[in-house]
Amino acid sequence: MSGVNLTLLDPNASDEPFPPVEMAWDEPNGLLAVGGDLSSQRLLNAYNSGVFPWFNENEPYYWWSPNPRAVIYPHEIRISRSLRKSIRNKGYRLSFDEDFSATMKCCAAPRDYGGGTWITDEMLDAYSQLHKMGHAHSVEIRSANDELIGGLYGVAVRGVFCGESMFSFATDTSKMAFVGLAAHLQQWGYQLIDCQIENPHLLSLGAHPMPRDEYLKTLKQSPIPKFHQWKADTSLDLSHWIPEKPRS
């Protein structure tokens, strides 16, 4: 990253504003600033500014604002035939916020393809505090014996849910969590799911690029959903999670 001019954040000033996102370095992925801390105040400031932290263990805190942004409208989630079949037949249970810490730890677990994790103990502590404050939420998929086998977590900002990470310990369970999330967000009045950066997994679910200025406009103008509990509708079985297709 030599030659890149980054804003250096003050670790003792959690309320300092982030620089304009237009200052982000577009390669790679909108790197905007470095330093600061992971206090709740700074994290909430970041998400409300269209910024998120992403760094590896033993690295400084890096803050990003990609252009374009990967997003999915809840009603436009793409569900393959095989995923529909799994949703209807597996008999799994959807839950929200039943075990935020366990969900984050599962997201941090080593993957089969190797490599480390960017979800450090410090990140776990920071987002757990956001969860206690009612800003961060987990979505869980549980087996018939109530084992946690898939899920995701993220941060709710106005009418946008900012997804952070997901995991699968059984086939398609992270996708099932995403479908369950999208169905409920649609019912609750959320406008958008922020996926941050494209990857094949998210593209298969219907993620598409959105210009950063359009994302920020949506973030700032989306109405705050009416009060609701982050709780799965237990009257629905998995086959009813599938959102209705938008009318043409």
C-alpha cells in the first residue's frame, strides 16, 4: 500500500467524523482510513457513513467504502431450485438473536479452503457490544436436534441491513439463513441488504453492484422500520420463507 494517502484516525477520539467516502482509494475495494478504535460509537458512525472495518489479526484497523457496493433488495433474492427443495424438505429451524456470540464464533471458524480469519477476539467483543445495544443481529439455522449449523450476522442501520459474515456447517445453510433474513426484512420494511463486496456465493443469491453514491442515498433516505422484535415468525415453516417474486 505504499504511495496510498490514507486518513489516520485518532484512537482517542471515537466521535471524530470519517473523511468523505469520495476520498477512498478505489483499489482495492475502497480503502478510506486507518487506525482509530472499535468502540461502539465509532462503529455506528462508520456504518451510518457507508464505511466498515476489515483487517487481519495483528494489522492496524482498516476502514473501507467500496465503489460500487454489492447489494440485494430483499424481494429480489435469487433462490435456486435445489435451494428451494432443501428449504422445504430439510426440517431446519430459523432463529434470530438466540446466540449472537456463537454465530460470530462460527463465522470466524477456519474454512476448508484454508487461511485465517479477520474476525478477531477484539471484533467479537466490539460487535457483541453492538448486539447488546440492539444494533447487531444474528440469523441462525438449527438442525432437528437444535444444533447450530449455519447462519450470519450484521448491523441494522436505518432501513438497511449490513451483512458482515456467514457460515455453513451443512449444505446451503448459510443461504437458508440469508433467505430467512430477506423474507423477514421484507415484512419489517427494510429497503436493502448491504453485502459490501461481491463474491460468487453472494452473486448466486442475486447480489448486484450499486454505485456508492446511490447506496449512500438509499442509506440516508431509507425510513427507519417500525419497531419489531428480531424474532423468527414461528408460525412459518421453512417453505414459507421464500419471498414472493416481484410482479413484472
